[in-house]
Amino acid sequence: MAGLLGIGLTGILSHQSALNTTGNNITNANTPGYSRQEVQFETQTGQRTGAGTIGSGVSISNIRRLADEYLVQQVREDSTLSGEQEALNSELTRLDNLLGGESTGLSNALNNFFASLQNAAEDPTSLPQRQLVLSEAQQVVNRFQALNQEFIQQRESVKTQMQQGVKDANTLLKSIAELNLAISESPGLAQGQMPNELLDKRDEKLRQLSELVGIKVSEAEGSQLNVSLSNGLSLVVGNNAAQFGTQESAEDPTRLSFTLSNGGRTVNVDEQINGGKLGGLRRFDNEALKPAFDELGRIAIALSDTMNHQHEIGMDLEGDLGGLFFTDINSQEAQRSRVVANGANQQPQTGQLAVEITDSSALAAGSYSLQFSGDGRSFELIDKATGETVNQGRLPDPVQSEISMPGFNIRIEGGAFNAGDKYLVQPSRNAAEAIGLVVNREEDLAFASPIRASAGDQNIGTGEIDQGVMLNVRNPFTNSLLPEFSQQGQLSPPLEVRFRDDGVGNLVFDLYDDSTNTLLQAGNAFTPGVTNKLFPENPSDPNYRGFQFQVKGDPAPGDRFVIEYNGNGVSDNRNVERLAALGTANSLNNGSQSFAEGYAGLVEDIGVKTRQSQLDLDAGQTLLEQSTAQRESVSGVNLDEEAGKLIQYQAAYNASAQVMSVAQDLFNTLLQSFR
């Protein structure tokens, strides 16, 4: 009877544990990271008799945690991918909506501005039309600055998310290290009795960490796990955890860089942060936000440059030459703001550099790293986007010199440079913020051309002269006013073109100062019957005058044409027509894109990246769902299955109790037989 009681008791105790385990599975069915547990039964050692071995009951050999390490690792990897794409897509969508919105984008403002110039060309003396031009120009400035400010706000939002992500990652790293210690100290570990709940918690912390950054996990002694970045830098070793951090980037103070501190040593790990939310934010900043800053600035520079040039060579309502329309793209402040010294440069950090825009149509959107080596005078200019060296050489002694690039020059103004010094060169990054409207009076809008021509009253030939085209009012090499426009309100000197026969039957023309009748240039060849240009168009030619006139037909010897300042030419609309034509002129990408097309290209680029990121996000989420489902098929709790086990274990428990009841009845019968 004692054996029968023991057998029944082992059945009751074992199945009670099985019922408890099943109940625990059911109550944790919705606990994140929980792995289903299973009781493993084994028969106890039997009692040997002459007739054979009699069983002595059942015992529990192990409560097994159902987990497949391969599937757990797959969930981590897919969580890393999904976390990266989710962060990237969220920020790209925000940027895409900003640039493509009718009220938030730049397209409508540009279209309205150039439309107002076209309307003003119909009545160039109308002050209301001129006021509308100023109003629409200010709207263009406002949109550039508003977009730039939105970019800055998104950049700061990304930085805030990075800082919060680092804090979350550090909390998880500390928890993983603590769980490693708790697992290694768990009673029964040496006998293979695993602390299932602690293992589940650690796996869940690792999964959460993988949502933030890509990690590698490896096994260590004592059932501990070591965690590292993709390049092998340790994050968790046993019960020791490293700490992520952020700091102002030495290269670009407006950005953050990631650091990793471990054992009193801090290293920059910016390049090793891949995957997860932190990797997605970093990708967005490098692949979308920085290029958007550069491209918007490039459009602002080209618009300012072309408008300023065309406006300067016009004449305002008061007869003066037009000045700047938008802010000067090559002011000293603007030039020096385009270069940022690396915070890690060696002392004394006296190098002075500036960037001058030389040709806005050839300017590309991008950033460069200027690096010095050797004795500090050898330099290398590296394209940040491609990593390729685009210029290299050696500074002269003294160092004052220029490094020429398409569309801009890097001017070395002075100072000393050390080997290893770096400078971030950003030709267009700040231009959208710096653009401003200089013209503030309707009368100051230069809608007329400052030159005109007229034919002599006594002309007898069929020659006709056009009204001329302005090329420049400044010397492109010195930026000083040309002598012809040095006197306000007049052409210095006014010119007269006189045709004559050179004595051998050829028609030539002489150029005179019309105010003093002084010969300036004699014997210029003329070809009858075709259009002839009167002046050189190359600024380096000593006879360059900043304008061009053309004569067609057959002038007769003795015919004259007078070229003078367009005084009182308030109804002239020649310059405003050229200003309006800039709206469709190809002023970007070496004359292949208009302003609208350039901005549309920016919108399209961000739109394509947003669409691609959405596809990648959908794919990543699908993979995560599949790997999660696969893990759940092994580790997840099936309530129907657990309910069946409850019935099974309950029946076994009841049967074991019945065994004990039979043993009791037998014992009672035996006692009664001795009464």
C-alpha cells in the first residue's frame, strides 16, 4: 500500500506542476517575448523483485522553454531592418509633404513671381504692377527661408530622436548585462535547469535593442550572451555594459555624432551605427536632408545671381542703373560662412578660407572635405557624397591662393595649416537662409535698358540698327563699373558710328565720341547684306564696352548711328522682359535646367526616395511578420492546445488521486481484517 500511495502521490505532484505550467502559459499568452514552457515527465527508478521491476511513479525531469535560437535571431534581424525603414520612411514622408505641398513648396511662389514680371512688362511705368513684383519677390524670399527653417526644425527633431534613442539603448544594454549576471547566478544552472523567465526577458531586451541599432549576439560561458555592433565593437560583455552617447560633430557643428564609452575610453562610432531606428535617422540625415539643404541653396544662389546680374544692367524709373535685386551671393560674410573648420584641427587653427561662387550655372549641390597632409601645405579635396578626390595639389608660399572648382573657388586667405587639418566646404548649404530682397521701392526696379540707338536724319542706305543688348555694367575681373557707366545717368562717352568707303571699295565704320567728336576707333570692317556686330563680347578685349549693337542691311557711306544713354526711357520694357524670361531660361546644371525644373528635380528626388522607402518598409514589415509568426509557431502559446492539456493533466491528476484512494481503501480493509 505504501508503494501504491507513493506512486499516486508522484502522479498528483507531477501533474499539479504540469497544470501550473500550463496555467502559466495561458496567463502569459499575451506577454511580449514569452516562450511557451513544457513539462517533461520521466518514470522513476522501479523496485526490483524476483518477479521483475515494479514501477515507483513519475517525476518531472525538466520544464523546457520552447525556443529556437535561429528564429529568435531572425526576428532580431528583421526588427533591425523594419526599425530602420520605419524611421527613414517617417522622416522622408514629412520632407516629401513639405517640398511637394502647394502652400509649403516653392513652385507656386516662383511661378507667381515671374508671372508678375511678365505683367509688369506690359506697362513698365505702372507703380501697382511694380509693387506686385516686389510683393511676389518677397514671397519667394519667404518661401526659401521658410523651407530652410523647416529643414532646420526637422534636423533638430532628428537630433532629439537620436538622443532619446541613445538613452533607450543604454537602458536596454544595462538591463541585458544585469540579466546576464542573474542568469549566470541562477540556482540549478549547472544541472541544466534554466531560468526560463530570465531568458525570455533577455531575448525581449535584445529584440528591443535590435529595433534601435543593428547588433550581433554571441554565446558566452554561464549561459551569458555578448552583444556587439556590426564591426565587432562590444556593447555587452558578461555583466558589463558600454554606453552610447551623442556629441556635437567635429566636422559639422549642426549635426550629432554617436560615441561609445567603455572602460573609461570613448570612441566615435558614427560610421558603425547601421540599421534600426538610429541607423534610419542617420541615413535620412545623410541621404535626404543634407542634399535637400544643398539643392535648395543652389537654386537660391542661381536665382539671386541671375536676377542680380540682369537687374544691375537695367535702368530704374529715375534713370539710374539698377542695383542688386536679391542679396549679394558673394558678400564677404557669405563667402566665409561656406567653410567650417573641423573641431579636431590642431592649434593654432589660424587658417582662413572662403568660397566664392564664380558661375552659378555650373555650381553643383554638394559638400566637400578639404584635408591637409604632409607639412600642412599639401591638400586634397574630397566629394562627401562619393568619397572621391576631386582636386589635389600644394599651396604656394605664402599660402594665399585659390582652388578652382566648377562653379566656385576656394580662396586660401592666409594662416597656417597642419597635417590632418580638415575643413568642411559647403558652397550652397546656407544660401536659402541668407537670401533676401534688396530692392524696397517700386521706383528702384530696373525695367528699362540703359542704352538706345538712333539713325542719322541724313542716312540714305538701308542699314538698320537694333536697340542693343546689355552684357554687363561691371568689369568681370575687377567688379568695378565699366568706364562707359561710371557717370550716373549718362553713357561715357556717347558714341556715334560713321560709315565710309576705305578707298578700295570696302565699307568700314569709325567710332567717335559723340560729345567731343573725337575719333575712338577707326576702320572697322563691315559686311553688307548680313547682320554685323559692332563691339566685342569678350570682357578681356580692350574694346569691350559692356553692350552690343547689331546693324543689318546696307548702310551707305556717310550714314551715321548714335548710341547713347536711354534718358527718360521710362516706358522701355526691354530689361523687364529679360527678367521675366529668366523664369523659363536654363540657368542651372550648365544651362540644362530652369529654376522650376531644378526645384521639381529636388521634389522628384525626395519623392522617389520616399516611395522606395515605403516599398522597403512594406517588405521589411512583411519579413518581420513572417519571422514573428515562425517564432510564435514554436514559442507562442496556443490557447486551444493549452486548454486540451489542462483537461489531459486534470484527468491524470484525478486518476492519480484515485490511485491514492484505492490504496487507502486497501489499507482500511487490511486494518479491519485484524479486528
